Amino acid sequence: MISGIFGKTKPINFILLLGFLFLFYWFVQFVLYENHYEPEQLVVKFVVLGVLLFSVFIVDFIVKRNQITATNSFAILYYTLLIVVFPEVLLDDNVVFCSFFLLLAIRRLISLKSLKNIKLKVFDATIWTLIASLFYDWAIIYLILVCIAIYFYEPKNIKNWLVPLTGILAIGIIVLCLLIITDNLDFLKNHYLFSFKGDIAAYWMNSTKLAIYAIITIITATLAFVKMGKLGVGKIITMRLIAISLALGLIVTFLKTTNDTYPVLITFFPGAIFLAKYVELIKKASLREIVLIVSVVAPFLILMTEMILK
């Protein structure tokens, strides 16, 4: 049944998932966490919700444009289900914006496989990554992904390695001008702290859900790579970039997660890709259906359990 609906790309899939996310967002805000907002705060929340919903379109666009999975909607399904598993991410406006801009950066890096307009795509990816870092300081480590993408596709052209420096200079000038205009020059000093708290490891040990998610995504990615051994070089490189983005996302999640920041959302794109890829590589239709049913039911059981224990 589930594979019958999401096993193909249909408009109804977007209607179902976006409609659910719209309702779930307000459920988390007003019911699950019982928050109250002033009218001007609600405007901000609507903007955040709009960015979140548009992120689903970006995920689907990346998957379809680059043929990362077969013609199905499993990726956006898992992206949505992961939000159900971690509803707290909807309380963190910064992570929604950070994740959105990182998606734009990853989209440009994956498109490098065409070997067209490489410098422009690297420049764009650098810009989007730096903008994402304005919401989470540690997101700047995604510049590593930019450098790795250059190494994968055209490392011998020295000009490609200079493009990220140009992007850093450009965004630096723009941000500095805006800070001068708004008289907020202390922002950069106060924002880019790159703090590493001593209790991070203890937090993760106590956060069973985060730890289990990290383990499952790593295992799924490994199994997916094993099963994808016969894919072409181009697709393998794409999956390697996605795997590296997952690793970087887990690092940022490990470093940045506190009681009021939930950066795990930035790992949902690569996590959803590997989960979707693994499911579609299951040959037996009955087994695939069972896995999908468990995948849909489990997040809601987790959510109900947390509500009961809260």
C-alpha cells in the first residue's frame, strides 16, 4: 500500500506530505510544547514554516534532477518521517534556515557531475554554505564538502581552488556592510564562537534517540554502498558527496546540540537519501512493504511514547 503510493512520483505525494507537515508544525508548537506567540512572532513562524515546506521541494528536486534514486517519493517520505522522530527541530528557527541554505549548497555541488559551469557552481555553493553558517557557526565546516567536490571533479584546475576564496571574500564584504549599516559589528565576534562544551558527550549518551539515529544512518549508508557496487562512477561520486555531507552533519549535530538547539535537521537530507536508497534496493516487494510500514509506524510510536512520558 505505502509502496503503491510513494513508489511513484505523483502530485498527491506532495499534497499528503506538505499538508501533514503544515499541520504537524502547528501541533508541535501549540500542543506538544504548548508555546504561545505574539502576532509578530507568528509572522516569523509562518516564514519558517514556508522555508521548511519549500525544503521538501528542494530535496525532491535534487533527487529527481540527479537521478539519485529511482522514480519514487521515498526520499521526501523519509525526510518528513525524520521530522516526526525529532519534532523538537521545529522549535529551532535557525536550524530550518541553516538546513535550507545547506540544501542549496549541496544541490550545486552534486550538479558538478555535468562538468559544466564548475566555477559558478563552486562559487554558489560557497556562498550558500557561508549564509548557512550565519545561523549555525559550525555549519562553516561544510566548506570542506566544497573542497572535496572540487577534488572529485576537476582538481587539476588551480582556478577552481581559488573560487571558494572569492566566495568568502564576497560574502564577507556583503555581511560586513550590512553589519555596519545596522550598527551590529559585534555579531561576527559573538556568533562565530565555535564553542566545544565538555558536557557534549554526556548529552549524547543521555539522548538515546540521537545516538540510535546516528548508528542507524551510518549502518544504512554502509549497506546502501555495498548494494550499490554496480552503479556508474558518476552516481558513486554523488553518493560519496552525500555520505560526506551526512558525516559533516553528524559532526555539527554532535558539537551544537543543546537543550535549545537541534541541528540534527541538517542530517535529514542525506539520511533520507540513504534510507530511500536502501529500501528501493530491496528486491522482494513484500519485504519492501514491511520495511516501509515499519518506517511509517515507528516515528509515530516514538512520538506517542515521548508525549506519554513527558
